[in-house]
Amino acid sequence: MKKAAKFTKIVGILAVLFAMSVGGGVSLFANGQKDDGKVKIGVSMPTQSLQRWNQDGSNMKAQLEAAGYNVDLHYGGDNDIPTQVAQIENMITGGAKVLVIAAIDGSALTEVLKQAKEKNIPVIAYDRLIMNSDAVSYYASFDNFKVGTLQGSYIESRLNLKTAPGPFNIELVTGAPDDNNVNFFFGGAMSVLKPYIDSGKLKVPSGQTTQAQAATPNWSTEESQRRFENIITSVKYGPRGVKLDAVLCSNDSTANGVTNALVNAGYTRDNFPILTGQDCDKPSVKNMNAGIQAMSVFKDTRTLASKVVEMVNALAKGTKPTVNDTTTYNNGTGIIPSFLCDPIIVEPKDIQTVLIDSGYYKAADIQ
């Protein structure tokens, strides 16, 4: 009997050691703290002031709960970095076994994530790459360089830049300087547009051509509107003034600010410049229906949420999540294995099929 008991004990110890070593990491079920029998997943979103992050958070919570997890979801106030840091620290001490984080500032989480690494808690950077932290295990996002190239190529096509003599007037609007994605959005767009700017076929009358000059703090609609009102005044844009052919806006919240400025300056659907966006936020979809925003790049947050759930499931089993990019995203400590979902262009003609028929919106949401 003693030999049998000793053998059983040894087998139990070996089983625990095996569970801790599967996949080169620690199985979340080996020693994971659980609430009501469920493994806890911490989800940190940057703000509730933008529609897209509310949708990201709710999609993530719904899909993780459907997969059987306990979800600790928090929003970082109104893009308040200390609030997000405190929330992540509470997730770590509160027993979260995976962290999914959309950072407000990609460089502000280095210290708090040291605690996650000390506790062997995997960190999935969500949509925004977390910089300068070796605690980041994986990155889940859309192909953000492609987002920019889609916007740039759309302007190229609509203005027929390859063959039209020009010149055409364009202005540039991008997002928060502390959001690493801006490098890809703006870089992708300019990979298409800069040759035309250099040749003179595209002109930027404001002279604000660099990423820093085109930045919008916190992706704020109000900041975007304020800046563009100044541009309209300085250049003398207007339906009866200097012609404005296109505005590159990296997302919908900045596009909404530009739209407000242009409408206040007297522009209508009959003379509105080509205006790009991203996220298919409700106000911008309404503006597309009204003929005053030309397009928006659609990133279906349901798709991204499902990929993150797949990553969490793999980590929970002690295996490696599936990725499709191992070369692009270096966060300052090395290449972060990534899964990139595919963005698509939505124009007014696509709203019904892409946004309504798919169940992303109800028709009443965007009327």
C-alpha cells in the first residue's frame, strides 16, 4: 500500500510538472486562480469616448465569456494613462491568467508589465502594439499598413492620379502621436501618395506634410476640427475659394472633425472633397449615406475578437497560438509574433451588404 501511495504521489508531481512545461510555458489550468470555476482573463481598453473601443470591449467580453472564461473588462477613463496602469495592476494581483491590452500609450506600460512577466502571465497586445516591454507575448491586430495603403490608393483612384494632369490639392490628418499604429496608417498612405506630392501632382497648400504636423492628440474630433478650421482660414479653402480635392484622414473620429469644419465653411455633398476614414463608426456611416464622406476602412472587431479568443484558448492549453506575421512588428525588445486580420474598404454602395446584412449594425443605427 505504501509503495502504491508513493507511486501515486510521484505520478501526481510529474503530471503537475508536465502541465507547467507544455509549450515552453505554464498551463493556465495548472495553478490558475479561478472565479466560479472559470479562468480569469483581464481585458484593458483605452477609452469609452470612441465608439470603436466600446464595440471592441463588448465583443471581446461576449466571445471570451462564451468560451467559458471569467472576464475582467476595464476602460482607461478618457484615455487616462495612470487609470489604465492601475487597472492592469489590479488585474495582475486579482488573478488574471492572460492580459489582453489595447494601450493608451504604447510606451507607458513597461513597468507594470514587469509584474505580469514575473508571474508568467501572457500579454496579448490588442490592435495597438505595446512598446519597449519584453512581457508582450503576442500581438493581434489588423494589417495597419494596409489600412493606410487602402486609403491612399482610394484617393489615387478617385483623382485618377496615374493619368490626370493635376495638380490637385490635398490635406493630411492622422492620429495620436503616442499610438504606434499611426506609423503604419500614415506610412501606408504616404507610400502611395508621397510620389505624387514629390512630383507636384498633389499639392499640400498648408505645408503640413509630416506625420508630426498632421497628428491629432487622442484622435480627438474636436482637435481635428480645430486644426482644420485653421487650415481652411490660412489657405482660404471654400466652395468659392481655393479648391480642396481630398483630405486623407486616418480614422473616422478625425474625419468627423474635418467634416464639421468643412460643413461650417459652406461645403455640401455637391462640392465636398474626397474624405477618407477608418472604423465605420456610426456618424461616419451616416455621413457616407449623406454623401459627405467618401469611404471608411472597415475593421470587423468581431473577427479580431474571435482571433484573440483563439489565442487565449491556445495559451490556456499551454500551446502556441497561430500567427501569420513574424517579421513586421518590433516593439523595441524584439519581433512580436502577430496575427493580422484583413481590413476592407466600405463605400456608400457597400453599407447594406457589409455592415447591415452581416449584423454589424441595424439599419436604424445608421439612418
